Amino acid sequence: RRVVWNSGQQMWAELHEQAWRYFGGSARYVVLDNLKEGVLKPDLYEPALNPVYAAMLAHYEVVADPARVRDPNRKGTVEHAIGHTQATALKGRRFESIEEQNAFLEHWEVKWAASRIHGAERRQVQAMFEEEERAHLQPLPITGMSYFTEVQRTVCDDSCVRLEHSSYAARPAPIGSKVLVRIFERRIEIRDLRTQALLRTHARVEQPGTVVMPMAERVFNPSRETRFILSQARAIGPQAARLCEMLFAIEGRVGQRKLWGIVNLSRRYPHRFIDAACAAAMEQGVHSYRHVKALTERLVADALAALEAATPSPSASPSTLTQQHALIRSAEEYGDLFAHVATASAATTAPTATQSSESTQP
């Protein structure tokens, strides 16, 4: 018996492992209720098991048989043990931690529950297990179950899948197809989404941006995305286009992420600074997006500092405004213009006022 805070597909499988280690062997056949941790879709003929639970059963060579829906007579009496435990071992007790509660349950199991006389069989529980049941248990495997999580990924046009900001080769999966990726602690498995067949296995990398792909599998023919990126680079400048073409020739389609990073700098910085940074990067022999970004930021910062130094401070004496110029008219001309406008406005409103006064006479 174990107490856990919450249940899940991995926790449900781990509880099976703990039970089989306790008994010293695994069962050959398991009848389970249709809870989601074990059965995703109940079906009389082809029930869909939870993938983590199914992998754990396969690791221990155990066959699972989900119980029929609404057919309690085909299920075991194991649920009676829950009420028995609550009414005897746990009734009226409080524990400071869940570890303390599990330690008490294990002590209670050994000292009392296993040595008691079963009410229906009239025999000791531990003696029945040793004489009749232990011989039917399978030997445990040397290693325990390696747990995983599953995600779906689309194979990109460089024949890789993206996972945790890194790229993993997915051949023979075709470009544009969806694959199933199982993420273990130290490795990843790429499987066919429909048949679950294993396609590739890779060691899991920790550094983001890593490409796990042999050079022989890299794709160097340009795709539509490649041509679009190179056109964006040519719009920035000749040096940016030259650097992007060089990166694609070295890394192939896998390097398109670096090309995207370089051309997307144009959203924040002027083209001339990016082009100059690309030229400096090629001269220094460091062909990376991060280096180009750092050079661009440095060039922009230097330009802003030079502009600030050339601009006079507000405390300096204000410059004298120019009073005489060929484009500046004299004050007399503006005066004549204002007088002409005022005279025209008075002549326009005078008849209107006379006509209004005449219309009021009897």
C-alpha cells in the first residue's frame, strides 16, 4: 500500500513497479479498471492503453486486460483492501508527512496485515502467498523502466525535428510529415506517428542550438525558404548576402536558423550597420549570428555616441536666428496682406446686413 499526493500516468506505472519489487516478481496478467492513467479509450476488442503504462508492461512482459465496462463481476475484489486499510490501519491516525504515513503502512503490512488469518480462506495471508502465488511470479528485469514523455513534431525542410531549441535528424521520415518523439532522461526516440515504429535514436543534448545530424545527411539544395532568406539578405546589403550564402554553403538547410537571425536584425537596426557587421564578421573569421548581432549593436552604440557628442548641450548659448534672407519677406508685405484681407471681409458682410434690415420693415 502506498499513499501519493496525486496520480498520473507515470505515477501509476511507478506504483506497479514498487508493488512487483515488494513481492519479488511481476505478474503475468493484469486486470485493471478503465482509469485514464491506464486506459485512454475503453473498448471490448482493442482498448487503447496509455503509452507510458503500455511501455512499462512491455518492459516487464506483462499482459494487460482492461475490465469490461459496467461488468463488476469480472473485476477482482482488490478494492475491498482500500476500505480494510482505512478502517483498521489509518482510522483515527494523523501523520506529519506522507513519508511517515507510508513507513507506517509498510510496518503495518508486515507485522499485522500479512500475518493475519484471512476471513474467507481461514488461512494466514503470508502463508498463502508463499505456498501458492510466489511460484507464478516472473523474475524481474535487471533494470527498471525508463520513463518518457511524448510530443508530436513536424519534420522541417532540413529533415530535422526541433526539440528544446535543438535539432535532431529525423530521416527516413519525409519532410513535412508528423512524427512522435519520446523524450527520455538521456536520449530521445523518433517514431512513426501511425505505426509507432522506431525511426531514429539520439543522445539528448543540453546546450540549446545544437544540431544532432551527420554531415552526410545534410541537405544543401536551396528550398523556397532558402531563396526567400537570401533575397532578404540581398536587400540588406552585399556583405550580408555574401555571409548568408557562405553559411548556407557550409551548413546547408540546417543553418537557415542562423540566416533568419541575421536578416531579422533589420527589424531593429538600419541596414548599413548590419551590412558593416557582416563584413567585419567575415574579416574576423567568426561566422555566427550572435557575433553579427554583437557587432551590429556595437556599431549602433558608437554611432549614437558620436551623434550625441556632436549635438550641443542645452546649456550652451542659443544660436542667433537669421533675420535677412532672400526667402524671408519684409514686415511691410505681411502688413499690406493683412489689411487687404480685412477690407475684403468688410465689403462682403456689409450688403448682407443691409438686406437683413430691409426684410424686417412692414
